[in-house]
Amino acid sequence: MLGAMSDAAAGLDPEDKKIVTLARSARARNGVPEGAAVRDETGRTYVAGTVALESLRLTALQTAVAMAVASGAKGLEAAAVVTAADAPAEADLAAVRDLGGAGTPVLLAGPDGTVVSTTPA
């Protein structure tokens, strides 16, 4: 089981906490640099890790967005990525923006699950 959420994350909406926890779990379970989760317009969640194949490279958030699209999602309510990076990659923000729109919140959390920022896509 993963550790408790940080004090900063304690102020998050329960559904946002859920996607951060799912993203953190995907990262840990798969031993990948990033884990991500997105919540679509109906409340369904899609969870993914980094894809690093010889012929295909996707960030965790790009993969989660692709999974949502492939499952018929028409929009996104929120996204979360757990990573050691200081900020979401522009490619991640673009993928979220494409499906969710420019105002979709992207939560960035460190490997310990501490939410360090929320950025509109």
C-alpha cells in the first residue's frame, strides 16, 4: 500500500485525490518513470505508465489520454501525472488540451504523491 497523501493533497477534491493515487500506483507497479491518470466527462478513469518501446514512445499522460479516447471519452475533467519532473511536459498539456480543453486541470505530483502544482492544460 502506498503512503498517506501529503497535507497539500489533503485539500484536494476526493476525485482528484483518486487520480493522483491511481497515477502513483501505476508508476510504482510498473517501475516506470511516470504514472498518470485521467478522469473523463462521465467520471470514468484511465490509468497508464510510460511507454518506452523501440518503435513507440509515449509519456504516461499521453498514454492515459489515448486510452480514454480509445474507450470513447468525449472530454476530460482532470488529469494527474506522478513524476520526478518539475513541470508537466508541453506534449502532455497538449494531449490533455486536445481532449479536455484549455482549462482542464493537470495535477503534478512527485514520486511520493505530493501534489506540487496544478496547471490548466
